[in-house]
Amino acid sequence: MSKYLLEYSSDVVGSPILSKVIVETGVLINVLRADIEHDKASIVVDIPHDEDRVINRFRGSGVTVRKLQENIKRDIENCIDCGACISLCPTEAIYFTEDWSIEVDKGECILCEACVLACPMKAMTIQEH
């Protein structure tokens, strides 16, 4: 599975594009996070297979698609392993290792940005490629 950021402009935000792509391709797409407003939307999705076909359908419908390569990035130089990010993570993707350092399971991360906002050292960022 690969994670993608779908960005809808004001021209297409009112259209049921996600539903149409699912129906047309038969690929079940998991929505991990969505921020939808009247004039724009950004949705993070997990696409399990047939990525090229699904991505082409989104792009053909006017949606900007970007693959999220690394998801959450932790700046090891700035991180003090305080754990502020751990309690807020809804999927438990961030955890302490045996030596009490912070680890991120990027496969479990849904890019909710809770850790980014919680980090007092600004050591967590979302990587969009």
C-alpha cells in the first residue's frame, strides 16, 4: 500500500470524485485523513493496488496527486525523546523503544499531524513528495 495526498481545488471540490474513482476502478481506497472546506480539500489516502490506474483517474478529474514517500520525519538532532507526541498518536504509530528513545512506525502513521503540533522541539514534520 502507498499513501498519497489528494488536493482538490475550488473547481472540483464539490464533485464526488473519490466515489467515482472507487466505482470505476473497483479499488477500495482507505481515507486516512481529510480536510475539506467549501473551496478546497486535501485528503490522505492509502491505495492498495493498481496505483497508476487510480492516480490517472484522480488526475484526469482535476485532482492534484502527490505520493507521500517518508510520511512523518523525526529530526533526531532536535528530538529530546520527551514523549509528548506518543500520547496524542491515535494509531500508536509513535512509541518508546527499550532504551526510551522515540520510534515511528511509518506504516501505521495516518498523517494526522498531532505529533507535529505536540512536539515542543519542532522535531516532527510531515514529508510530502
